[in-house]
Amino acid sequence: MAITVPQAAERAAAAPARLARVAVAGATGYAGQELVRLLARHSAVTLTDAMSSGAASAPRPLPALKRIWDGAVAPLDVERLAANAEIVFLALPEAASAEVGAALLERGVRVIDLSGAFRIRSDADRRRWYPATAALPDGVVYALPERHAAAIRGARLASCPGCYPTAALLALEPLAAAGLLDGPIVIDAKSGISGAGKTPSQRTHFSENHGSVAAYGVFSHRHTGEIEQELRTRVTFVPHLVPLDRGILETIYVSLRRGTTEVQVSAAMQEAYASAPFVRLTGAELPEIKHVAHTNFCDIGWRIDEGGGRLVQVAVLDNLLKGAAGQAVQNLNLMLGVDERTGLI
């Protein structure tokens, strides 16, 4: 039987006394355009600037957002960002985010970063996965809203989790916290092509991807470090590229502590997400990508073999929303002290 999540708290009745000024750097990528679309209609902010990923680009409109946002994407300009915005979203490549994020913090601007530049706390691990970030600035928070809401509210820099880690951690962290896991963890993850970014490559070419499924990054994908950091254990993480434009499905295989029951697994998941507006627990009814496409929801289902001590979880989300822009706006809402659902439902 499906498990339903209780309704979240009622929306705050009062509108914000003042609209917060926000801007987006990297507005022409897939996640960047989603950010502009969400922020242009957000009731608690005014979008002051949308910029490209480089200082030499020419201003250009975003035709897909006509009548939602009719501005032009300007060249990247840190000083203009700092002058016009209190909070800046960075949808930039990692090296650019490392540089721009640090510069904005120095100027007193809060940052919400969608790259991996600030996710890894260990200096040694960060040198391996994100070498452009020599050191983490003060005030960085790993910004998974369902797990770190209190810290995100006061963060100087909210480092949004990657799309793959978001699904994996939402599924696994409640069980790890309850002490129910015992043994290896295997994460079989499949992502739509937009997860590879907008820059074309042979792998993302239509004729290469259509009608095929390919594993990649085995033992070398940078999201492995992020998942292991948060779970504090080793995992086997294998991502696959599938011929969809958006969406992630992860099938997660774990061994349970001896004697663990279905009731204990369900209780741990329910307790973790009883008031989480964007996590939907489906129990034995395993979710599908089409259930979450174009939303900020992460749906999680599972099946348990009590006699064999085995659990299979299935977690799905939209990689451009809950895995990127939507989660970033959810973090913005926490930083502003408004309802987490503002601009997302």
C-alpha cells in the first residue's frame, strides 16, 4: 500500500515587506534558464540581472521565456552583480563558480551555487574532484534543504547538491541515521541528456544517444565523493545516460542490519519527511520519472526482503528542477525566511 506524506504547514499569509534583489550568472544553460523562469514569477524577489557565463558574450534574449521574462542576458560582470543583487545564483562551470563565488562573498553578497565548486569539505578530496577551489570560504553550507534547513537559513554560500546525490541522499540518509544500513551500497543511476549540460559532445549527439543506454564514469564520477562525504561510507555509484531530455531514476541496492523490518524502514522514512513539502514517499509503489518531470518533487519508493536483509529503493526527480534550479530556489526561500514552496508550486 502506498505511503502518503502528511500535508506540509499552511502557506505563510503575509507577503514579504520588501522584495529581495536576486540575479543569475550562467542564465543561458539549461539550469540557468530554469532559474530565470522560476525567479521571474517568484513573489518574494525581483530579478535584477541575468548574465551569461562569460564577460565577452553579446547580450541576447531568451526566446523560450518570452512574456515570462523579456530582458536580455548580459555579459558576466561581477561588479554589476554585487551592486544590483543581495543574493546571486551561480549556474556556471566549476572553475568560474569558484572565482566568481569568492569575489561576491568578499563584496558582501550571498551566493547560491549550482556547481560542484564548494560541495566537498575535505581539501584532499576537493583537489581530486574540484581542483579549481583551493579552499572553502567561511559560511559555506551543503544545501540539501530536507537535511540542513537550519544551517541554510544563515548561510553565506549555499552549495546546492548535485542532481545524482540529491536523489541518493534523500533515499539513504534517513536509513543511515536510524542505523539500519549494514553492508555495501550500490547506486544504479540513470539521467536524461540535459544532465550533461548544454555544451554539445559526441556522447550527447542525437544519433549517438537515441535508442541507446550507456554507463559512464565508473569509479571516476565526481558525484561519488559527494555521496560518500554525506553518508560517511563507501558506495558503488554507476551513472548511465538515457535518451530522455530530463529526469533521473536511481535504483539503490543496500543490505540491512540483521532483523530490520518493513515497519522500521517505513518509520525511518516517514519520520524524516513528515513535513518535507517536496519529498513524496510511495512505499511499495515504485515511482517513475514521468511522475516528477517538470516538478520540484523527489519521489521515493522501496521493496524489502526481510528474510534476506535486502532493500531496493527507487528515487526519481527532475534533474533540472529538484536536481538543480528548483532546489536552488527552495534554498533561496529558506534564506529569505519564506515558505519553502514559494515560486515552486
